[in-house]
Amino acid sequence: MNGLEAIIAGAIQGTIEWLPISSEAQAMLYMLNYLDMDPQTALSYAFYLHFGTMIAVIIRFREEFMGIAQNLRLDYPLTRILLIASLATGATALPLYALLKSVSTEQDATIFTVFIGAMLILTGVIMKVTGTPGEKGMDQMSDREMVLTGLAQGCAVIPGISRSGITVATLLAQKMNQETALVISFLMSVPAALGIFLIDFEAIRLIPLQTAIILTASSLFFGYISMNVLLMVAKRTPFWIFCVILGVITVSFVLIL
């Protein structure tokens, strides 16, 4: 991967991360079909790209994270949500990660591309059947709801399952306020991104340092710049439609070729 290709990969991650169409899937499709990477290498690069957008989230929501740092108590809503949800995320993410890494060594790029398209369609269907948001705030979120949201987020380790889409859908299904659901989803992305970075570190550390720096800088830059705009759009637009359409296009592209 040269410098320009790394910038493009970071731009894909940074721009699409906030949309429920799986930035991980789009980055992998780019690397599989345009850079001719093997699925396992592309998967590790896609995992690493979350490092830059994780930093963008920390900068954007620095006040919320400062509040957590100053209130490391389980009776503080944000601290409790992130702790319980992150533990639940590991319960689904770890076994799925192990399965995904083993399967990716046996499949070629075409099969993996079709799989990603199918998962995008599934994400769209899940978002469609979620229902309408309610009026619940963070302080009204039960431990059970935190666990369910964390378990759902863990499924996003699968390329094509949108992390933001699946977590927001789960929160809205529990009648959370839409703006609150979006904030919780973004905050949950930080421990999730850090966790997958540590879990896949043995593969990620093989990424050349110069490439890693460019990937981080690009995804951070594009992620931070696009965050506010995309958040505003996400409040008004039924993005489940984008998931289904993009999934159909992805699968059709492979079948036609």
C-alpha cells in the first residue's frame, strides 16, 4: 500500500464511519478489489483504520470523556454504560473474531465480497424493523439494555455489520432518545476500537510504520471533519435504505463480473 492508497483508505474510513453502512466493509471492499489484498491482511488493515477515528471521537467528545475520568464510579451513567457494554461487547466480539480470522484464510476476495454485501443488507433490514425512537435518556438505561447494546456491538467485528447502525438500532428498539442513542454509540466505539486493536495487534504490528501513520492521520482528519455534518444528516435520513442498496450493488457487482 503506497501513500496515496493509504490516504484513500483513511478517507473511506473517516467519512463512512459515522454512517450505518459499515466503514470496515467499505475499506475492505476497496482493499480486496482495488489493491488486491488477501482477505486476512485487508481485515487487519480495516481493524487498524478504526484507531484514527477513535482519536477523532475522543477529541470530539472530550468533555464527556473528561467527565468519565473524573467520575470513575458505577453510579455515574456514562461510566456504567461504557463498562458494562464493553464487557458485553467482548462476549460476542472475541469468538466472532476468532472465527472470522480462521475463515478469512480459506476464502478468496470474491467470496468475501459477496459475504460483505450480504451483511450490509442484513444491517439495513435490522435497522428497518427497529421501530421508532422513544424519549429515554442515559440515566434511564438499565443494566440489561447496556448488556444487549454491548452484545450487538460485538457483532460489528463482522465486515458488513455496521457498528454504528447495529448499536443505534438496538438503542432505538429500547426506546432511547435518538440523539442520546447516537452519543452513546459514538462513545462506545472508543473501547471497542481499542479492544480490537489490542486483540489483533500481532497482525496490525506488521503494517509498515509510515503506512500506519498515514492511515491514522487520514482517518482522523476525514473522521473529525465529517463527524458533525454526518451526525446531523443521520438524525433525519433513513440510512437503512443505504445499507440495503449498497449491499445489493456489492453482491450484483460480483455476480455480474
